Amino acid sequence: MNDRIADACPLAPLSSALKIGDAAPDFPARTTQGDFTLSDMRGRWVILFAHPADFTPVCTSEFIAIARAVPQFEAMNCALAGLSVDSLPAHLAWLEAIRTRFGVTISFPVIEDPSLAIARAYGMLDVDARNSATVRAAYFIDPHGIVRVITWYPATVGRSVAEMLRVLAALQRVEQGDVMTPEGWVPGADVVLPAGQTQNEVLAAGPDWFMTMQRDTRG
């Protein structure tokens, strides 16, 4: 890591787990696409996703699938950033191996974290962890830098790119403030109205006051 990035890094291990609604810890880092600072992404949605290690089969399958979905994420104003504790040279070698073997170019930055500072600041790795294998974590960060969704998987279970896209679409829909999204919601499906908060609202809504579905007029 160059001196500018090392000197600028403000990260410290969290005293408690990062939660939904927290500001995403800012950080500068080296990546496969040059220097990166998270706060430079303000104004866009960001999915920061960690993988346990380079050159592992589950991670490779994820990166191939995510790379193929980049146009869909970009159409939703969402930037992607991968992360592991491996070094930049290891990242570069792995991405070149993916390109050579599978014909897939990884077009999003992959962040190095050899000091474990980012992993610990985000709670991916316990401060007393005995090895550097992070959980398979993803943080959905809104355009204001606030964490809106956190998902964690074990090292042995791959994520679903379709679910990442679905969650992002749901977050962007409820950001409009007028409705919520029910189980399994996808764009175009019915949405849920907020439940009544007064007796008059409950009476006006009828027996379904606590779960009123309606066609999404903004789909």
C-alpha cells in the first residue's frame, strides 16, 4: 500500500457490530483498478462485498456471475467493489486466471486488505480472529453512505447474484417512501402499504389494515 493511502486510512476496529442505518466506514485502498476511496462513490448505490480468499472455487463462481451482471447493476446506478485480505498482486493474478480460463473480465475494482483494517472495521473479522478468512459479507450502501442491508454467508455457500439485484431494486423502490415491499418482491409486483397508526386509519382500511397490498403504480 502506498504511503498516501496508508497515512490517510482512518479505520479502527468497531467496538460493536456494524448495523443497518450506520454510516459505512470510509477508507482509501489500493485496488485492481487503481486507488479507491469509498466516499468518492457518494451519489451512487454501492455494494461492497467480501470474499474469503482468491483462487477459491466458490469465490470464482461468484465473481464470474457478478461480472456478467455488471450492466444490470450499472443501469441501477450501483457501483460494485470486491474485497479480500489478499494482496493486490494476488488479486491481479486471480483476475487474469479468470479471464484466461473462463473468458470473463472482472471490470469492477477488487480491494486489497492485507492489514485486515477494512475487514475489522466492517466487522467481517473479529479483532481476535486467528486467521484472515473473512465471512462472505455484502454491504448495500445508499448514495448518502448509509448501510441499508448487510448479508453474511459462510465461506462454503455462494451468494445469489439474482438476490443481490432483487434486494437493490427493493431498496430503491422503498426509498421513494410511499410503500414497503413484501416477501420475494420483484419490480412490477404488488407492494405493501404502511399499516394504519391511528384508530381512524384502521377503521378506514378495514380488516386488512395491518397488511394492505396494492398494485405498484410506480413500477
